Amino acid sequence: MSYKFDFAFLADRWPDFVAGAWLTVQLTVASIALGFVVGTVCALARVYGGPVLRRLVGIYVETIRNTPLLIQIFLVYFGLSSLGLKLSAEVSAIVALTVNMGAYTTEIMRAGIQSIQRTQLEAADCLGLTKMQTILHVVLLPAMERVYPALSSQFVLLMLASSITSQISAEELTATANLVQSDTYRSFEVYMIVAVVYLALSALYRFALWAIGLVLFERRRRLGTPL
Amino acid sequence: MPVEGDTVIRIKDVVKEFGPLRVLDGVGFDVARGQTVAIVGRSGSGKSTLLRCIAGLETIQGGTIEVCGHAVGRPGSEARAQLRRDVGMVFQSYNLFPHLTVERNITLALTLVKKQPKEEARKVAAEVLGLVGLTDKRLSYPEQLSGGQQQRVAIARSLALKPQVMLFDEVTSALDPELTAEVLAVMEDLARRGMTMITVTHEMGFARRVADLVVFMYHGKVWEIGPTAELFADPKTAEFRQFVGSEL
Amino acid sequence: MIQLSANHILYLVEAARWTVLLSLIAFAGGALVGLPLALMRVARSRLLRGLAGIYIQIIQGTPLLIVLFLSYFGLGIVGFKLDPLVAAGLSLTIYAAAFLAEIWRGCIEAVPKTQWEASDCLGLNPFQQYAYVILPQAVRIATPPTVGFMVQIVKNTSLASVIGFVELARAGQIVNNSTFEPFAIFAIVGAIYFAICYPLSLASRHLERKVHAGRG
């Protein structure tokens, strides 16, 4: 093999990688947060809602989980714009990732919510808590604690999947890599670097999620036992 | 002796059905303020269902239940929120919130429902924890407590809301005998302080010692009812005689 | 502009055969590499466990798209120019192996410890313990999540479109380039993916219930 590795391009191009990684973080943090809200609301609807609502949420979840993210992104970016709703690549990316995240969160949170026993709701009712207060204080936090590992994994998977938004030229990390390699013809080096950056981001996200878990679940922090 | 004053609970001709099954079939009696009532009977006699109806956890198909002036058991009862303030309920399975400390279990409803400031709610928590003898467990989590202690916290949690009536649904059934005693002692203390209480129980000794009124239920009906001493001294029906005999 | 016609749809359905083929290659390759990895993960040797663990951590922390770019553009420039089908098959194999290994490790560990002890007491050697006692039970537990993961594989084959391999997603883009009806076309493409994936999802759930019932 006569190929010589050459990372010299990094000297001028590193700010591009930083900017790309930063956009990846922004896109994915926004989509994770929004998708979590969408998914939690849908999960509540799936467990406590009427038959029509439950069915609608079921259709949403199955549709998203059984089609590729790439196609979902194309539908939002190219599809919606052809129908007259023109969104920027970044906004399209956030919309598509949120819708995707929401479907997976729904399934995960549903399992958590279903693990909360009815008697807990009765106790809250007898104490005079409203339905909303019961959901917020008695249902959601313990439900989330039970499924937090699955939820965290899904969040990291979404961050990695966000690389697909490069295909609608959202200028995130992968798109940056594509750009740099087409300028430098150093595709092997470029993609190796980007792979390492993604690995670092994965580790960072895992750490951040672990820290958030510590803050959120006080009982677990103090006792260290699963709920 | 409790003052035989105003009637706090009026139960009249209550019918409760689960599908084709009639669990309560024309149940009725009154409870005066300060009275302690023990509802006894075999499992399946409808006694727990009756208590859940009084607590407003079930809708009834016939009759009326009035607790502290609030109509209970019909869907869309306006007075539901007020009822919650006046009636406390303690469950067989404690139903403490596992993710909250003992103190927060107690202050949750105080801050959310009664809108008390945190400091004031903490004072109330300390006060009711003192009543059940668990002051030192303020910052523990439910899983760190024994069943008996958890049940005492559950009682304290209800008491914190200063209810006029307390309902106890087989609160010692899940406990070992040695833990049962500490919970019953708390309840006996409450009765002595003049709390109006209805308790569904298997503890005949407790019923005899503490209750003013005993209601014996059989097949969804009030089969026998009367002042405790009289009823146990002279059972009128064969069913109650047999029940008392088997429980002793 | 060309009208979207039945011929276009036929073209998409035919392209879906490549999606299926690529999925099968990825699954076969992923299983072939993933099983040894899973066994390494539960091996006594710390070295084997560590090596498999590192591989899984790296692949599960890197986007599949980057793996794909590395094996197509990267290897191409280094001097190993791969055909798009080969590059896609290789990347999906690398990806699927990591995830299948993790799934299967969990299933092997889910077989009660007492089964190892019992077969050990009967004098079976480690290979016999695996072949006759542990793996047959692990397979039962592993079937539902494995079928479920096949859905992920099918969906991820869509990324092969990015390096120009004409499967379903790429075919959708090609049709769109001549008809400019992205909403309708990608909806149809999505529906075809759904038609492949949904039965797998249902099967996974059905099997899951069966395994659960059998244990209860």
C-alpha cells in the first residue's frame, strides 16, 4: 500500500469541524428536548387517552418506527416545500428528528408510565391532587426513572442518526466532512477524524445524561437502588 | 365518650355493581361525629367496596352517600375537591410515593392542594410525624422503612390535610403481627382524640376495644349493626355468630 | 416534466428487491460476525471480552453513514476501490454485528446460571454446554429482539443510496429527479419500506408474547 496519510489540511480546516460539531449538538439537543416532550405527551395519551387518541398515537408510532429516517427527512424537506411549506435545511432537520425521536420516546415512556400502579393514582386522588398534578408529581418522574437507561441510549442513537441530515445539506458535522473531503481529496483522514468526533460526542452525551439523571432522581442518587 | 352530635356520614340504599355482579345491595347507615366504626365481614362481603365508595373512588349505581355535606359517588360531583380535604383514606398497600422522602410524601398535597408555603408544610409534617412516632424518619425513603412504619407514614400523610373523617381499608392486612400492633396503636390514639373513623378490618380485638359501632356485612348487605358491646354480647344472626366464632 | 405513472411505481417496487437483498446480506454478515463477538463478550478471558467490547463501543458510537463513507470513499482513496454494493454490504455488516452481538450477549446472560452449573455437573465440556444447553435456550429468548433488529437493518439500507447504490431510497430520488413530485414519491417509498418492516415488527412482538407466555 503506497498511500501516505496526511492530516495537514486540519491546520486551516479545524474551525469547520468545530462549527459542524456545534451545529450537530444544537440540532440534536433541540430535537431530543422537543422529541421528549412530544413522546411523553403521546405516551400519556396512549396510556390514559380514549380509544381514538390511543389509535392515532399508535399509527404515528408505527409509521415512524417502520420507515427510514432518510425518507422522513426527504418528506419534510423536499416534500413539504413542494406543497408550499418551505423550511430551511436546519429547521427541516429539527422537525424530522423531533418527529422521529417522539415516536421512539412514546414507546419507551409508555412502558414507564404503565409500570406506575393504579393504586398510586388513587392515593394521589385521595390526597386531592388534580389529574395534572398527579401526572407531573406522581407519574412522570418515577416512570422516567424506570426507563432512563433506554431513554438515554435512544438519545445517543438520535445524535448519531442526525448525520443523515447532511443529505439535505444541513451544515452539521457529516456535511462538513463531505465538504472538506471534496476540497482536499483526503476522504479517509477526514472521515476518521469525524468518526472520532462522533465517538467523543457519544461519550459526552452519555456523561451529560448520567449527570442529568443524578440531578433528576434524588432518591436514586441517595440510595443507589433501582425504583 | 364521643358526643352524639351531628351526623357526618349518611349512607342510604347504596347499590354498587361491577357488570352483572351486585357487590353492594341496598346498604345504609349513619355515622355521627367522633364515632369509630368498624366494618367487618368475610372477604367478598362488599366491605372494602363500601369504603371505596365512601372515599369517592367508585361510582355507585343507586342510593346516596353524603360525607360532611358532600354528595359522593356520582360522576361529575362538583364537591370532589372539597371532599378530598374533609376525608382521608389509608390503603392496605400504603401507597406511599416511592420516589419521595417521607416528608415530601406528606407535604406534597399541602403545597399543591392547600397551597401552603414550604416552611409551613414542613411544620405540619413534623407535627403529624410526631403523632405517629416517626419524627426521626423525616428524610428516609419509603423503601427504607418497615411495612408498619410505611403505614404509619401513610396515616400521617392523610392526617396532615386535617380531615374530618378518616377511612382505613384493611390497613394491617399486609403486615406481620408484630408490625400490626404499632399501626393499631396509632389508630386507637386517633379514635381517643375524637377523630371520626371508619375502618374495614379483620382485627376483631381492635374492633371490640376501639369501635363504637360495628357493621357486619354479608353478601353486599348490612346484615347486622349495633353498638360494639351489645353486638358481640348478643349476635342476632347465625351468620354473625359463625363469623365471630371463626375469627376468634 | 414527466407525470408520475404506474411505471414509476413498478420501478420503485423493483428497486425494493435490492433493499431486501442488501438487508439479507447485512443480516447474514452481521450474524456471522456478531455471534463470535457475543461469545467473546461472555468469555472467561478478559482480553476477549475487552476486545469485543471495544469494537462494539466504537461502532455503536459512530454513525453508520460515516462507516459507509469510510469504506466507500475512504478505502477507495487508499487504494481499495469497492463496488457500492460491496461497500454497503460491508458497512452494514460491521454495523449489524455490533448491535446483534450486544443483543445476543444479553440473551446468553439471560439463561439462568444454574443451567451452566447443571450441565457442568453432568460432565459436559464448555463447547457441549454451549451447543446443547445454553445456546438452544438463548435462541428462544433472542428471536424476538433479533427479528426486531431486522427492521433497523432494512431501514438503514436506505443509507446505501448515499454512495449511489440504487436501492429503494435511491430509486425514489431518481424518479423524483424526473417528475418533481417529492411528497408523493417519498410517501410511496416510505409506504414500501413500511410494507417490508411492519410485518417484521408485528412478528417480533408476537414472538415476544410467545416467549413471555412460555416462561410464565
